[in-house]
Amino acid sequence: MIRSRTVNTIHDLAAQGKSIQDIAITLGIARNTVRKYLRHPELVAMPHPRPNRRSKLDPFKEQVKQWITEDPCYNCEAMLPRLLAMGYTGSLSVLKAFVHPLRPPARGHYPVVRYETKPGEQGQFDWGEFKYEQDGAPRKLYGFTAILCYSRMRFVTFVKRCDAPTMIRCLMEAFEYFGGLPKAALTDRMKSVLVEMEEKKPRWNPLFADFMACIGVAPRVCKAYTPQTKGKVERTVGFAKHSYWAGVSFTDIDDLNRQAHIWCERINLRVHRTTHERPRDRREREPLAALPRLLPGNVLPPKSAKSVGMGTCPTTGFCMACPLSRRWQAPWCKSVSDMGCSRCGRQGSCWPSWQSALVLGNMSSILINFARLPQLHPGGRRSCPLGICEQHRRS
């Protein structure tokens, strides 16, 4: 079947007196084709229907519609692993072609110029609300998201509140996952970060300011009512809601964070659509400052303010524990004991915990005395210089 414009050209050349052979040579088609459309011009309005072929997605279309209606989930990349587990053998493009007509119309927005930073220059973090139902009652969790602006390494964890102590523990967990500290951290004007602006100068939350001063990261806040200033983490929050949260099922917050850690590993090993590289590969070229081994006790949130669901060592009072379980179950941790992880049992599988220096004094004397404080003994044989190891081992 040829297009109507070619048929019109056939009739035009025939009206000029050219033969069927000359028309076929000019248009590069067969003489029988020219003869057919000259004798039966009505064939143009009678296209031959293509035979209906079965698609590999046909047995799963009702399931896809159910996910779109109930979750709702329109992200095909989030649906594809679930379909593959159910026996789907087709490609992602077939799924996208089916879901595209079912999507709601997109709303317009103003274009924003992308702002890129140098390696190790900046990280961004933000909160997002993630709602779900349990026993018919609406509930919600807070998702802490962080991203390194150059490498696009992303990190997501879920907690039950988003106050300043919880935010500090989430920041520590994110920096441990990234393996270092950027020069600056950008976020919006939340009360746990910024109290107010006094003559265009920020008055920081005292707990947040002390923590950022101790680790040597410069705090930054975006302009008021301009969240696109930190567009990378804003996009990460939306990406987590549409790609991870859509259709996820979990038993408790620890199970949810285990799945989130696996999801972070998967997306950080996938080629990023902006940089066209894997974030893990770019992270190796991104210079970050080393994580501190000791932190003063007066800048750490009290143990009573621990966020539920985040792995916290009962010895040092700090996170992180095993990345698979995110919870300590024994009265000692990997930093002060030679034992393996309390949940997975592997040697060296736990992330390094930041140690808490329970000392008194002003900030300058604490920072000066950091180098003089001895490290905790790996086997816990001798007494801890901070007076906490033997106390916890006896308990």
C-alpha cells in the first residue's frame, strides 16, 4: 500500500501523457502498482487492515490497569520488575506504549535553567511526605532524601518524624552512605535548619548549626518560594514517590528501609539520563572530605529523641548498623567489638558508626581535643577512654 500523495502523483503524471512504464521508473514503483491505481482510484480510501497480533503484555494488562487504578502507579520502570517476577517476557517499550494513553494530562510549567556544580562542591537534602493506609486508617511517613549534585548519588530513608534531631541522624546516615562530606549542603527554609533571616543573614537552628560546624560542611538555604533552586533533590523526592513508593508493600519501617536501600543501590548503578554515566562511577571521581571519627556529645541529639526505625548502636548511641537490617540487637557494636553484625552475622558488613565523644567544654576546645582522644579498643579488652564500653558490656 502506497501513500495518497504518491497516488496523486501517479494521476498527475498520467494526465501529462506519460506512459505507465515512465511513471513507474520516475516513482520507483512497479508497473502493476501504477496500473492498479489508475484503474481503481477508490483503493486509496480502502486501506487494508493489519491482522491483530497478540502481545506479550496481553495476560498482564488487567494487572497493570489495577496498579494504575489502586496505587496509582504510572511509572513503567517501577512496574517492569514486578511484571518480570510474574512471568512477563516482553520489553519496557511495550509496557510504555500501553500505559501512555492511560496517563493523566500533564500540566504546564515554566522552564528552569539547569545549574551544575563542581565535583564535591555541593549536596542537597529535603523531606517528602509518603502516605499509606493501615487497617483502614490513613498514615504517613517522612522520607529523607539526599543527593550529591555532581555524581547524582541518591539516598532515601524513612522515619516517623522530621524534627532537628532526626534530621541530623538522617544526614549522618546519608554521608556514611556517600562515603564522605561535600563542601556545602543546600536545603529549603525548614525550621529545623533556619529559624529566621535577620537583615538578610540566616539565624540557624542551634543544633543544626553546631552539627554542621563540627563536620565542616557549609549550610546553604535556597531563596524563599523557589524550590527549583534545589531541583536535583526535588526531582529525587518525586522520583522516589513515583518509582519506589508506588506499589511498595512493607511490614514495618525497618522492612521499608531495607527495600529503600536496595532501591538506592539499583538506581545508583543505572545510567543517569542527564549525565549519561552511572552515579557510582562518577562518585569515584568526586573528591569528598573524610567522615569524622569523633563528634562532641553536646551537638548530638539525645538518645530519647532517636528516630524509630533507624539503626542506632546502644553502645555509642549512634547509627548506622547493618545496611540490611538497620537495627542493633546486641549491647555492643562493630566499632567496639570484634563480633560480626548482630542481624546478618557477617564480619565487616556493617557501616562504620560515628563515635560520640561525651566530653564537656566549648566548641573550640572540643575540636582541639579531638586528636588527643584515643580510639575505642576493637576488642573491648581495656576500659574505654570515654567510660562507656565496659559499662555497656556488663549490662
